[in-house]
Amino acid sequence: MVAGTADLTLCTLPATMKATLRGALLPRLRASGPLGTLLARQCAAYAQDQGMAELGRAYPGLPDDLVNFHWDPLACAVALGWPGAVTDEVRLRPVLDGQGGADGGALRFEPDRSGRATRILTDLDGMGFAETWIAAVEAAQTRR
């Protein structure tokens, strides 16, 4: 690693959409303790407000009882080396499209042989992630 740089991992949208919280897991989450109860209540409210179950039923690749996507917990798990993540290394360079204006432009990455080596999340074990996440919530509430 070059001084002043950090390892970069990109979690692609198609892969991260496999990290879901399903309605079937809410009873287990509620039973896990006060943190799980709060998370279940907040996730269920969010799902209702955002029409997540309807979204899940509208697209065959999503669960019919979709409650939420675990974007942030998955990013943390991948950064920590969770073994259910499938990654590949690609050399990329950043490109800023549409500089200026109200939106400030959009940053994207494109392949470039002289670009920076970047780890890309290409796939994951969605069910394994759900189990890992809920087990972590359960463990966080265990008194020692």
C-alpha cells in the first residue's frame, strides 16, 4: 500500500441486494432482547412506510416478505473479512461525470490497467449474512 492511501472495497448494488432482512426473521429479532425489539419495530415501520413487501412481491429476485436491505451492516462485514463475501480485484480509476451544477456530478469507476487495485464485492451468501447479522444482534445483548 502506498503511503497516504487506504485499501478500497466497492460493494456493488447487485451483490448487496442479496443482504436482506425478511419478515420471517422479525420474531427471532424481537425475542433476542431490547435491542432486537427496537430494531424489529424500527425495521417494520420503515418497511411499511416504504412499501418494502410490495417491492419484494413485484420483483422475483427479492423475498416476498422483504423488510429492509442491510447496506451498511454488509459493508462493515465485508470490510472485516466476512467469509460469505465473494470479491474480485480489479484495477479502476475514478471518473467524475457532470462536474458542477446543483448535483455536483456523479463519481463512477471504470476499469483501467494503470488504475488502483480495488476489491469488488461480486456476490455473497445472502442467507448466511442474515444469520450472521441476527446472531450478532443476539450476542450483543448477552450479559457477561
